[in-house]
Amino acid sequence: MKRLFKFMAFAALGAGATTNSGLAADFASEYSISIIGINIGKSEFKTSINDNQYKISGSLNASGIATVFTSTTGSLTASGKLNNDKVLATAFDVKYKDGGKSKRTTLGFSGGNVTKISNTPKPKKKGKWVEVQKSHLNDVLDPMAAILVPAKSFQDVCNNTLKIFDGEMRADFPMRYLRTIPFSAQGYSGDAVTCRASFKPISGYDANKKDINWMRDSGRIEISFAPVGNTGYFAPVAAKIKTRIGMANIRANRFEALTK
């Protein structure tokens, strides 16, 4: 459950913002994370954009009951390009502690395909393991780049499938439009579009794992996206993830452009 929750949380969270071509800007976002109504931690992200190059840095800090679901601390960086209304990842690096043990995953990308995978320590393949095939690593993004969504309208945001590889698991998140809601946080006040997403594991997992099979068959995911000015990009401001042990909620307390 811990690894699945970490994967789902990073997939649902956002980088904060993007910007128009040729402009330089910084954005900050902060999220609170709770499960069954109990606050289990927070995450913070900063996104820097310069001439169609993006760089994301972030951290996840959990405490108390949170250690049942995810690592106690973690940090990440992600970078890539914004090219013709498409996000192309370049690199992804996440470090975290799980059960007191340090772990790290680094990924490299080129042309939308994964070209480098490094996991320390190496993942343990248990049970009925579904191997990652080379074809599964084409036209994918890391968990952070995947949720920078270019769209021409609110409903258009949901006409997407998030194709994510986290260094071990490959999964798709097909989305469809659910509703448009008002949303406010530090730095943002306006509408947000909520998409219903389903979890479809592709490879890099134990096919007998109950948590994964339950999320695939019975789980429910809602992700709310807000526009960043008139940039043509949307980023998450909230998420609800129904798990076997209860509802997890992620909400932006801050979604703000920083003054240069």
C-alpha cells in the first residue's frame, strides 16, 4: 500500500504552473494531504520556466500515521521542455526514505521516450510480476510532468490519458469530465475543472497484489485542475483518491505566481 499511495499521490499532485513561450516565471504551490479526515502531511513545489524549459523541485513531508501509507520524507526534481502544446520530460530524480531506508529513482527521457532508469536499491520483483516492456516506455512522462496539461478549454483538460512511469510501475490514468467547481487558494481564485480518472496498471507490478487490483477495479480518483492565467496550461489544485482503507484528499493551499 505504501508504494501505491506514493505513486498515486505524486501522480495527482501538480508542479504548480507553466507559462507562455519565451517568458521567464516562477510559481509556487503547497498541498495538504489527509486520509480518512486525518492530516498526514504536506508537499511543496516550485516551478521555474525559462524559454520553454521547465524545472520542478518539490518535497513531501509526512508524520505519524502517514508512515503507514508512504515514506516519511522525500524530495524530487523534474525538468523538460514545453514544445508546441506538448510536455516533453528530460529528467526525473526522486529521493525518499521508506522504513528508515534511503531510496532513489532517476529517469532520463528523449523525444518522449524513457532512455535511462536507475533505482537504488533495485526493486524486488515478487509474485506474478508483470515485466516492463520496451514499448511501455514510449510516449510517457514522469509523475510530475504528466500533470502539466495543455488544453484549450476546461472540459478539454479531461480529454486526456495521463501515461506515467515512476521508475518501476507503468500505468495509465484515462480521464473524463466530471464537473466544474469554484476553487480558491493563496494566489488563485476562480474555477477548477474536475476530471474522473481511472487507474490502469500496465506493467512493473505484482498482478496478484490486492491493493493494485482493488484500485484498478474499485478505486475512484478525482483530480481538479485550475488554469494558470492565459497560458493554455492547467495544473492540479485538488485530488480525491478512494482506497481500500478510506478516502485520501490532496488540496492546494497555495497556487501562486512569484514576483521576479
